[in-house]
Amino acid sequence: MGNNHSIRGRVAAPFLLAGLMAGAGLAGEASAKPLVNGGKLLLTRGVSAVEGSGGGGLSTWALITGNETEDGVGATAFVTHAPLPDYDLTVVGAAVGLRDRFEISYAHQEFDTGATGPALGLRGNFTFVQDVIGVKVRVAGDAVYDQDRLLPQIAVGAQFKQNTQSNVLRAIGAGNDSGVDVYLSATKLLLAQSLLLSGTLRYTEANQTGLLGFGGDRNDGHSLQVEASAAYMLSQRFIVGAEYRTKPDNLLFAKEDDAYDVFAAYAVSPNLTGTLAYVDLGDIATREGERGIYLSLQVGY
């Protein structure tokens, strides 16, 4: 596909974490009573990860998207843009949370190779396009800590990914143009310490989250990867934090590095969150040092 997409996909993986928490958008200072919107503490909604599920920008969390409680339905929509030195990533998507128990999400990712395309043997400004459909179920625990709720919120989920560029993916050594990630996440919000911690185990064969296909000529098959997130509330509107995500290294033609980000997120209102981050995706498709600023906006109800 060419470069004329109305919204061009960028590998916005590592940054949304901040937005997630700011998107939780608590009004007032951290010492004040947390703001409730739609029945749920806003901080327990999260933002939208690069694959569309509720969590940080880079990592999926155990939180269920939307402002709903056990008696309602919530929803979020987001757009993320990450201009990197040699590529551009744009992601748009939406998700629905049901009774704070089930989540269904969708993300459309476009990864524009720009002037790098011809150097990779591609015709013109080539764009990798991927669609991701996710499902998540909260199975145990509670996100908010107190003496009676020690167990973190735990969720299991799956993400079904389809890349549209089958011929190019085969040419670079990828084994498939589609794949399924499964994961287990645990998340805890320590309100008294103004701290959120989350960890995820992901079983995946996706190259660059699937933007460069699945499996490859170096390794063909799923492997266990780790995602970790931590965020600190400077106030109930302003949050800073970091994420780290390991990734498979399946393709012979290009080494794939782990990714990380540091971010600042601000709750513009209870329903609108903006996130600004510095993200480092390492080497991507023979290009070194793919680092840059990332911007994400999320609305939630």
C-alpha cells in the first residue's frame, strides 16, 4: 500500500502507558479523593496500548478499558502517532469494556517505510498495514490495593493479528502474515503510594508486534516475552513513568531489539487524555537507533 492513507500507522507500541494512566484522568491532587467517572476510578481504566487493548502504550495491562463498573458498559477510542528517524507509525482504534470483566478491542496499524522503502527493495514509500482484534477477561483480584484486596487484578487475553502485505513478508523471511498472541497480565494500583505497577507474560511469534509478519528464517514459532510498566502520580492529573517490552528475534535480515519508553501524561478532562513520550525501539529492518517522540490521544466513557 502507498503513503496516501488518511491515517498512517506507526509502530506506536511503547508509549501509550502514560496515556493510559493519565487517561484515567483523576481531577485534583494525588492526596485528594480520587475522581469517579461512570462509576469507576478513572485511574483504573488505563489508556490504549499499541495493539488496542487497555494498558500502557507499549504493554497490555490487566485493567478493563472504559469507565464502566460491574453494572455497565464503557468504551474508549484513540489515535497514536510516532514519527521515527526512518519510519512513521500511526495507530487508530477503539475498545469496549463489559461489566469491568470483559474487553473487546480493535486497532488499525500503519507503518510507513518512507524513504527507507527503496533501500529495503520496496517500491516507493511502502506501508505495512495490520489489523488487530483483541479479547481480554479479568479472572481474579482487584486493581486497587487495600488490606482486604491484596491480590493484583489478573487477566488473560488473546490478540488476533492480520498483516495485509503477504508477498513482501515472505520476501523478508517471515513465516506467516497472521498470528495470535496470548498473554497473562497482573496490575496493581497503590493509591497511598501514588504508584501503579503492571507485568505481562506474552506468548508470541510476532515480528515488530506483527508489522513485519510472524515467525521467520531465524526462529519459527512462539516464544515467551515480558512486558513491565511502572508509573508515578505527581498529581491526580499529571503522571510520569516508564515501560519495557522484550520481543522475539526471528528474522535473519534484521535483528529485533527490545523496546522501552519514558512518558508524561496529562488528564485534560475526565474523558480526554494526552500522552507525550520518548520511545526507543532499537534497530528496525536494518535501520539503527529508531528513537523519537510519541504522541497519543484517548477519549473514554
